[in-house]
Amino acid sequence: MGIGNEIKDKATKMAINAVLGRYIDFIVKDPEQNFDKAIESLKKLEHTIGGTDNLSKFADWVQKNPGSRQWLINLFKKDKHVVKTFFTNFLVNVNLGWIKYNKEETISKNGFAAPYTILISPTMRCNLNCIGCYASEYSRQDDMPIELVDSIITQGKEIGTYFYTILGGEPFVRWAELYPLIKKHNDSLFMIFTNSTFITDKVADQIQELGNVYPVLSVNGWEDETDYIRGKGIYAKVIQAADRLKERGIIFGNSFVFMRTNFDQLTSDELYDFWIEKGAFFSWLFLFMPVGRDPEVDLMPLPSQRKAMGDFVRSLRARKPYFLMDFWNDAPSVGGCIAGGRRYLHINSEGYVEPCIFTHFATDNIKEKSLVDILKSPFLTDIRFHQPHSDNLLTPCMIIDNPWVLREVVAKHHAISTDKGASNLVVTKLAPSLDEYSKNIHKELDPVWETEFTKNIEEIKQKGASHGEGLDRLWFQNNPDKIFEWAKKYPFILDYDFLQAAIKEAKKLEKADVAAGK
Ligand code: SF4
């Protein structure tokens, strides 16, 4: 970027920050009274500040979901510094920064849209020894040097990624190093997954002072389940941590692993009412995945439970002031699987760049190549070209819903297994069971997709693509003349059906060039 553009860019950011700051001041004065007024007023500015109609769409959605509307109002009742930092970083950097990067010219230059978030595991060490976890097999020597964590964030910001998810291991074992680093990158958001045991009063004070850290407390349900998996007394520590965060007005949430055995608990209003009262703002639901030390297909939720969970999640969001998200059932809202850098990727403590947090395979290490070069790697490019892995966006996953996709891509690009558990089993020994699971999940969810998600199907058709969002792929469809250039580097892209029409167009252009004597 030239100096002139950089100055303009900075000035625009400052102006937007100033405007947003005013709005936030106005809402926090009296959130219940002022929230709707501020949204109505902001809608009038959306084309000036974002160049899109996203705010209008957002406002309509808020009005239709009273639970979500109240959730947002409650957000403005948190600590004022935390609220201000969240909204300015989230709206200006995380979203506008990302949109700005993903302009046609940058996609054309690199062939990909920047990841919306980058997951980093600075350590795999942990002070607990939970059932099924293999963190105890890692030592301090396996930690990622803090300078490398800094470099990943700096490289990410250069391509428009301002949202970092930090996990492990237990990230807070390295809080003394992470705290100054997060302070340095105070224009970004940091969501930190934690077992909660390190959130003392002092750490909670520091999180409040930073304003850009959002802890996600891991639990397994109520006290009995959590202590059974994590050790006696751990649930009580989680609750203490929640109390400390609530007292300081910090935005935080929790995460649950959805298994075949805890469906009833995770679909009870009582659980979320409890966490709303505890001050949590969101819960992330992760499906139990057959990765880790003892991968078990039989613990994965049944297809009928996945369907029922989707209904429950959507209903809870509409009814309660709480944001519950199930990454698989909510996949239609992001166009399916987001791995491979399409919207996110994971860099493990040893520097291996994995397509997602559950796909423990890699072809590259960030210690040897830049982030941009790794995003351009054939392995990640192939995954992005293949997305969505299914026309049914309720079955997005290349590990469990469409397991042949992962097997093929790992074999084709000679990706290596990157953990000390037994995750390579998903492409070997567990393949027959996963194929069976996949058959059953499609049987259950394909009719649901076709009858209950007609609006999503219509939207996809309107975009002129047989796939979800696929910014990268849409770009190639709209720029057929680039196909051959890219195919020299990535010959496998020519195998994709969706490129056939573009290839025909490109051939016509070539012929026209020849006819014109160029
Ligand atoms: S591979 Fe599965 S778990 Fe990973 S991002 Fe895609 S849908 Fe999610």
C-alpha cells in the first residue's frame, strides 16, 4: 500500500472510530431506551461507513429475534471500556478490515480471501489431565516461541485478519507472555479457550484492562460431568472464574462438547438460564469428533440428535438473551465448512498449519514459510476449491459428514499427521465407521435441508453458484481468463466441475486472441 493510501486509510479508520464511539456512548447511557434509536440512525450511515446493506439486514434480524435483541442490549451493560474496545475492534478492524482486504484485486493477486479468524495454540501444555486428552504428552520444549505468535498476528493483520482465537493446551499457562503481546495488538480481538483455573483476581483485572480478551470457559455440562472429565473441584473453579469475569463486566462465554450421551443436558433451558445468570454471553457447541488420544465414533451424536439440536439452538436464540452456536447446524449461515483458510485455520504449537482445529494434518510449517505462502499451498487451496463439501450445508464437515474428502486431500498432497494422539485414524482405521455415519447423517439431514432450508437454497442459486459462498471460487468463475494461469500452478483445480463452464469461456477468449493475432 502506498503512503498516500495508508494515510487515507488511517484517517478513515479514525473517523469511523470517532462516529462509533459516539454511538456507543449514547447506547451505554441507557441501553434499554437507546439501542433501537441508535440502530435506526446507524442504518442511514451504512453506505458511508461500510459500503454494504449489512446493517439493515442485521437490524431486521434483530427485530425478528427478541432474544438476540435483548442479548445485544445486555452487551452494552458490560464494562464501558470492554464494550467500546469490542465494538470498535470488531466493527472497524475485524469486519471492515477484512472486507477491505477481500476486494477483487487482492483475491486476484493471491487467489484467496483472508481468513476471518486465525486459531493459534501457543502451547499444548496443561495443568489438568482430562479424560481423553493428550496434552500431558507435551512439554515446554513443544511451546511456540512467543516471537512466532507475534509474527503470525502481524502477518495476519497485513492481510486483514484482526480476530485471533487462542487455545491449546491451556493458554493461560503462558499468560505472562501473552498479556503484553495482546496489549501490543490492541486493535485485534482475542478469544481465549481456557479451563478457567488460572483466572485469578489479578488475571481478571488484566483482562478487564485490556478490553480485547474474551475468555471461553470449557465445561462438560453440570458439576458431575465436568468434574468426572476434568478432575474433582474443577467445576467450582470455573464458577469462581465466571464470577470474577462477571464482576468486572468482561464479555465471556463457555464451550460444550456435544456427545451422544449429553444431548438431554445440552438441550435444557435450565443450563443456559444458569449461564445467563452467571454473566456468560455465549456458548459454543462443538460436536464430539473422533480425534485425539482414543478416537471413538460411538460417542458422536446420533443423526437424529444433530437434527434436534439444530431446532433447539435456533429456538433458544430467538427466545433467550443468549447466543448459542452449533458450528455444524449453523454452517448454512457461513456457506458450509470454513476450514483451509476459507474463514479460518489452526496453527499448532509446533508451527504446523492445519486446515481446522479438528483436522490434524499439514503440509507446511509457519517456521519455514510465510502465512500468505502457506495459504497459497496446494493442500489448503484444494480444500478451499472443494468447499462446500456437500450441497447440503447442514452436513458441512470433511471429517465426519463427507469423510472421503479428507482422505483424498490428505493422500493427494501427502499431508502428515500433526498431533501426538491418534488423529490419523480418521483417514485409516475409522474410515468404514465414518462412511457409515456419513450415510446415516445424509439420510437424516438431506430431507431437512431440502424442505426447511429452501430460503438458503434460493440464495445460493441467486449467487449463480452451486455452492455456498466460495468467494475464491466465485472469483475464478467471474475471471475465466485466469484459470489457465492458475492451473499451471494448481493442476488439480481443473478436476472441479464448477470450473468447466469457466474453462469453456477461457478457451473462447484464447481463440479470440489467436484470431486477433495476439
Ligand atoms: S472440517 Fe469439519 S470441523 Fe473442520 S471446519 Fe470443516 S466443518 Fe468444521
